[in-house]
Amino acid sequence: MGLDLSHVVPTTDETLEQFTIEELSSNPEFIKRYRHMFKERDGELVLYFKEKGYQRKGMKVEFFDAFEDSKPYFEKKWVEKAMLYLKPNHPFGFDFKKNFVDNFIEGESIFYISW
């Protein structure tokens, strides 16, 4: 099982990182705020993102019970909660606070987890 943690923000550039309206549907206010930035791709409206932070692995096994796979999290409290599950002294976790917590802006940032 691979684990990828991403901190992303909307961009007008067409990048590989993107979400559909459906994937963002848990936060209608976010969709409304960035509606002007959605673009059509393969018959769907998508919003492109650029990466502000990325981490592969480095989380305790309990992390998987506390979070959902492939769900965008829009609030900083979730990023702060995720920090509690970092494996101690794991090299992938050393920059988590800088790349995820310190630069997370509610209303703009998305914390996204996939495994």
C-alpha cells in the first residue's frame, strides 16, 4: 500500500493535478469561490492545482483509520491532526510542518491523501 499526502492550491495553469466538481462537492463554497478557474477537459469541468507540499509514506498505521482515502480536506485542523500521526524520526516527516501546516490557507488549500 502506497501513501501519498499532498497540499495543493488552485492554479490557472493546466497541470497534472486536477479535481472535478464531483470530487470537490463536499465543499460547495470552495467550488463557488473558484468557479471562474474551472476548465473543460475531456467533457468534464476540472480545477487544476499546483503542489505546495508532498510527502510519501512516513505515517503511523493509525493514520489510515483516522482519514479517508481520496478525500479532499479543506480545513487546517485536519492537517494539524495528520501531523499527530507522523512516525517519529522518519525522514519523510521532517518537513511536514513547513510544507503542510505552516503554509496551509483555509479557503485556498486542499490536503489530499491517497493510498
